[in-house]
Amino acid sequence: MKELIKELGISEGQLRKIILGKKIKPKILKSKMSDDTFTFGIVSDTHFCSIHEKIDELHTFYEICRKEGIKEVVHAGDLVSGWGIYRGQENEVHTFGAKNQAQAVIDNYPRLKGITTYFCCGNHDLVWWDRSGIDIGELIADKREDMVYVGQYQGEVEINGVKIRLLHGIGGRGGIYALSYKGQKVAEQIPSGQKPHILVLGHWHTCLYFFYRNIHIINAGTFEDQNILLLRMGINPTIGGWTVKVRVGKDKKHSILSITPTFIPFL
């Protein structure tokens, strides 16, 4: 009897009802039913001060977020272009110096009433930290009350109990056989018990959503057009941002019951 129950994947009571010819009434899993939803936005790699910056597109994306009632946008790093990151970059930057580049963000980054941007700094931002000890993330957050700095290279934001981790990666994606490869490797190194609900990845200028190790992983895209480095690597950046609707469970872990990521491209 026990072997049959195990093989059929049913309970003893269900087997008894089958034998007696009684109908089994489906059970509604109430733990999977919730009306608690929120929507947030994702951007990354805006590279202000690059001659390839896509500021008009960035402002358009934020206006879309405003119309959708979004209150929080996360940014996965490289707000500015920096300087000296790759050979020839000095010819593709229109504003020089840590304070000047930070001021460009302060003056020109989208500012919409009711929307807060949570950001980490990436390698282009932190070139100034490495060279002179100036963290432009702090300079920007000090002058923009709507922009919250969460850390160098990574940081975490919590919305309605859902943990969203921002990570600005390392290394290029030339020769990588799948867009998911970098994200998979990052997710595999996160210990159980320390995993976020959502992992947002910057740096690679790619666009992708996938679900792995119970983590919703999103490659954030970019708002910088193809520069000379990407041209030489044969990489065409994916310009745009995400709006993500999340349905949250009523359990203590604030489990994500469903997620609807929507990429808004600017071709």
C-alpha cells in the first residue's frame, strides 16, 4: 500500500477515495494567492559625459515610469563615463574630472516628483576613487535627495519585503556563448540563506531575464551607444530599461509569486 501511494504521489486518504469511487475535490493553495503587487524600474550604465550617452532616451524611460506610477528605480552602476578605462576613451569623453562628471549627473539626471533612484557605483564611476579617493556616488547623493547611494559595485534595496541586489560585474562578454553565463556564475557563488529575491546585473550592456537558483536575474541593459571598445569587441549594446511588476506572497519570506519583467528598448 505504501509503495503504491509513493508511486502515485498521493495521500492515503486520496487513495481511499479513489477505491471507494469518490471524487477528489481540488484544493486551492491559498498561500499562492495574493493581491500584493508593486512595480519598480531598472536602469544601468548611463555613462554620463560620454559622447555616446543616451540622455534623451533615459529621460523618456523615466517619464514612462512616472506614467506607470513607479516610485522606485534601481541603477546597477556606471552613472558616469570616467576616464582612462580603455585606450582611446579620452577621445570619447566630453567632460573631465571627478567633480565635473558628478555635477553632470546632479544637473542632468532625470528628476521626477515621487520617484527615488537607488544606485551603486561601477568601475567607470570608481576610477576616480582609485586615483584620487573621490567617491562620486557620495557627491551625487549629497546634492540629489531623490538619489540614494547603496554602495561600491553592489548594494541592496528592499521594497515591500522583497530584496533586490544590485551588482556591477567585471570582465567583458566577448566570446561568451550565452548571455546568461555571467549571471549564472554569479548566482552560483551566493550561499543559500543569503540570496536576494531579485539580482540586477550591470556592466555588460546586455538585456536578459531568467530564473535560476530561486533568484530572478536581470541583465539591466544600458543607456550608452556603441563606443570604440565595444566596436572592436564586436558587441552592440542593448539600449533601454526595465519595468518589473512583482506579486508578493503573504508568507514570512515575502516570496515572489509572479514577476512580469518588461524591457523597454530604444532602437
